[in-house]
Amino acid sequence: MQRPNQVELSEDIWAAHCDRVANICQQVINRQPGKLLTIQKNTSSHTVRAVNYKQDCHPIDVSSLNHILKIDREAKTVLVEGQVLLGDLCRATLSVGLLPAVIPEYSDFTVSGLINGEGIQSSSHRYGLFSDTILSQEVILGDGSAIATDSEQHANLFRLLFNSHGTLGDCYCGNDSFN
Ligand SMILES: Cc1cc2nc3c(=O)[nH]c(=O)nc-3n(C[C@H](O)[C@H](O)[C@H](O)COP(=O)(O)OP(=O)(O)OC[C@H]3O[C@@H](n4cnc5c(N)ncnc54)[C@H](O)[C@@H]3O)c2cc1C
């Protein structure tokens, strides 16, 4: 698995993250041939779209991806797994005097949900959409491979993931900028 550019992580945190991702890649690889995939998580969903089509899909359990991997106070960035709740993210960053530049309304929105479903809040007049604060994303593709994307590597995919509603892959990690 590729490490995200410009983020230094301790070996044990990176290894534990890789284990969680590998488990999810394996779920994707092990699905029945021809089955569509859908995200299964243990927190609330706030999508207002019809979800009946998901009933026949193969669920991929992403609940384990709920860790904050690194808060970089100097760079004002945080590397988080996709299922981290906004409330938990704010609590963790506030403890070092930072907050996400864009904080959508509910504490149980997830980082992945806000990337894939789009997030906005009053500070967006200055910082743009929640997506505009994301510097890199990691994603698991339909073939079970995990790749890192940013404005240089897999740049088209990086941009297309925003507001893609999970149609391009399972977004499992985001590098977010802070205020
Ligand atoms: C009552 C209410 C109030 C709201 N208020 C605001 C607000 O103040 N500001 C704002 O910006 N938005 C608001 N929203 C919209 C909200 O930001 C989006 O619905 C957001 O996507 C919710 O995040 P979630 O974690 O619940 O994602 P979900 O609802 O679980 O998912 C949203 C979309 O992202 C996809 N997705 C989720 N996780 C992943 C993943 N790991 N990989 C790939 N795809 C994934 C899902 O398939 C789905 O299409 C509100 C919605 C509601 C219902």
C-alpha cells in the first residue's frame, strides 16, 4: 500500500492502519462475482437519496476505519480514516487548538460521508466546500487494490471522488486542512 505523500507516520500506527485496510480489500476481493458493493458502517447515515437498490448489494464493513492517524500542528493538517465522526475529529483537534476549516452541522457526519456526499457550512464562504479542504485521499477500488490520490498522483480520480456518492470506490482515508 502507498503511504500518503508528505505525511510522516510512526511505523506502528501505519502498520495498524494497513491491517485495517487489508481486511477491507479482502472483503472486496472475496465478494460473489457480479455483485455490486455497498458500504456498511456502524454509525448513522444522512443521505436523503433512495437506498433500496443497496438491498441486493454485497456489504463491505468499513466500521473499523475510525482512527485519527496524525494531527500535524505545524502544518495544520490531520490524517484521518474515513469513518471518523466530525464530533470526534473536532474534539481531538480542539485539544491542540485547531478546528477543521469547514465543520458541517452534525457531530455524527463522517469524513468519508462528507467527501462522497459533500459537506458545506457557514465558513465555506471563505474556505469552500468540505472537499476543498482535502489534500489527499486513499481509496479502495473495485478490484480490491488500495491507492493514494492527490493533486499529483491519480489526480483525476482525486478530483472525481468528491461528491461521487461511493460510485468510484471506498474512500478510506483523508488528509484534511485546518484553521
Ligand atoms: C438533517 C440533515 C442535516 C444536514 N445538514 C448539513 C449541513 O449542515 N451541512 C452539510 O454540509 N450537509 C448537511 N447535510 C448533508 C450531509 O452533509 C451529507 O448527507 C453527508 O454526506 C452526511 O455524511 P454521512 O457520514 O452521514 O454520510 P452517508 O449519508 O453515510 O453517505 C453519504 C454518501 O457518501 C457515500 N459514502 C459514505 N461513506 C463512504 C465511503 N467510506 N466510501 C465511499 N462512499 C461513501 C454514501 O454511499 C452516500 O452516497 C445534512 C443532511 C441531513 C439529512
